[in-house]
Amino acid sequence: RPRRGGPNRRSGAARRQPVKPVAVIERPTVEPESLKASTRSVLAIILGGGAGTRLYPLTKQRAKPAVPIGGAYRLIDVPMSNCINSGISKIYILTQFNSTSLNRHLTRAYNFGNGIRFGGDGFVEILAATQTPTPGGKDWF
């Protein structure tokens, strides 16, 4: 009976060895500081929301960005945290509907005016919209 593999097949000792994985070392992809974009010239504008009709039970007394999440935090703290952690320290917040509690939270949570919290150039400023008296009473600005 013929062997498998034919007459020239070698014994088991000379079989192929499994290929061992080789580590590939790459250069880090971190850019040098000189090539990174500077965030000193970036300004953020956060839209502070409207009436929040889809969240009505929660927005009966406050603006949508002022709705509490996780205890002491508010919805507005998510984009604020994103800006601050990204190095953007010049922040305008446009408020519109029922913004008293939002303004209070921002004033207490983010140090306005003195530049200590964000450095010399940084600020958080609220730009409040006004509702003009019209027959329908629904026109803003």
C-alpha cells in the first residue's frame, strides 16, 4: 500500500514549523505640539434650547438644558464639559425659553467674569434672547 504524500515524503521530524507572530513596532501617531491646532482662537456657541415640549413634565419650571441629570448636574453640563476638556475656554450660551434656572446654574457652576477658572482669556457668557410683543406673542428677537 503506498504512503500518503508520495515516495519523497519525509518523516514527521522535517515537517513545517508553525509561523510565529512577529510584533510590528510603529511610530506613535501623536503629533508634535507645533503641529497641533491651537484652541486659543476657537469659540464655542452652545444653543440653550427652546420650550422642551417633548420633556414637558421636566420642563414645566425650567429650560431643557437646566433639567437635572445625575444629581447635581444639568443637561447643559455635557456640552460644557466637552468644551472645557477639549481646551475651548471661550463659551457663549444662547438661552431662550424659561431660562431663569439655567442662568442660576451656570452662574453657580461656572465662574463668570474673573478669568480665574479658565485662565486669562477664558469666559462663559450667557446671551439671552428676548421675546418681542406681537399679536401672537411667539416672535423671538
